[in-house]
Amino acid sequence: MKAIMISGRTLGQGATCEAKMSPEFFKATSTCALAESDYDALGIPKDGNVLVRTRSGEVVVSAKREGGIPPGLIFMPMGPWANAVVGPKTGGCGTPLYKGVEVEVTGTDRRVKGVRELFADLETEGQR
């Protein structure tokens, strides 16, 4: 499914951002919220995962049904998992564009990687 990703701060992300290696930070930031209709159309099982892919990368995150999100839009909390799919271009402002990112979302049975494993993968990709 093609969608537009926005990323932003959440209470959970903010409360755990000083402990980035903690299980609480993992739970707060390794997620993707989708409209209920998109969640159902993708056939994601309860507590299922999705693969979010962009031109810049891909990442597996846990999927969450959200009634307040319009179809065709996904929300990911700011953190390493969102950063994995946000491109490096900053438009001269020094900060990558975290809003309006074109993504492809598919259901997957792959697991969500922990933060250390995700960082190791990103480091390897950066060396290519």
C-alpha cells in the first residue's frame, strides 16, 4: 500500500528518550499507526508487524490501528525506526524531512529489530 508517513513526538517517546536502549523506548518508538481501514486492507493480524519502505531504506515496526488517522497516512514516532526510512536530504535546514514522506507499507511476519541491531544495520548500509 502506498502511503504518506509523518513522524512526530509522542508522550511515550518523550518520556523514554533519555533511555534509548530500554524496552520502554523500544515499545514507544518502534511502531507505525495506520487507519483502521488500511490496517484491515493489509490483512495485518492483531499485534502484527509491517514493513515500511522508502527510497532511503526500510524498517519493520509493529502495527497499530488508530481511528483518528485518515486512510493513506501513517504515523511513526520520532526515533531510530522512523530515521531508518527518512532520507538524508535536509533542504538546507539541517534537519531531515519527517513529514510527507512517500512510503510503501506491507504486512510482514518479520520481527522488529532491537535498537542495537538496527544501528548496526544502518552503520553497515552507510559503509556501502
